[in-house]
Amino acid sequence: DRKALPAPDADALIRRGYEAPQDETETLLAGIWSDLLKVERISRHDQFFELGGHSLLAVQLLSRLRRKLGTRITLRELFDAPTVRGLASLVSATAPSEAQSIPKANRSGRLPLS
């Protein structure tokens, strides 16, 4: 119930200050966050859930990371590293996952029923 949630503390976000993303991974993450959260400027210390992120947006974020970088980050890992900086470190430490290929069936004879 969104109406039951307290209003975001914009002053706390301003007090923390802005620090630009430092590398290519952080810049990519900040761009994805900006698009998903509809926030123009993302600091490397901003926290995904403090900026309005929720579970559905988190799943979209992880899906985009998988598509763009080939990494499989879990929702639990996002909760543990909710900043651009923390998530970028996690992405860098995680090797791109290889998609499992499905072998092609031999079609020279009759195929068995499953």
C-alpha cells in the first residue's frame, strides 16, 4: 500500500551529495537506474530503493543487466548492494554467465513421443 509509506526524505538525498559514476559499469548502471526510476541524475552512492525502486523495478533492472552484460545478479544481491558503486563491484566480480545451449535433435528417423 503506497499510501501508507512515508514520503521520501529529499533533504537526506541532497545532504549526501552527488558523486558521478567512476567507470563504464557504474555509468551503465546509472543510465539503467535513471531510465527505470525516472530520476535524471544518479550518484554512485544513491540507493536503488531510497530513490523509489521496488521489487518489480528490481527485477527489470536485473533483467537489463543480464541482457546487456550477461551477468546473473540475484535479487538478494541487489538488496545487499543497493548502490551504483556496490552493484558495479558485484557485476565486475561476477563472470558473465553462458546460456545453456539445447542440442539439436537428430531428425534422420522417427522421433520418440515424450
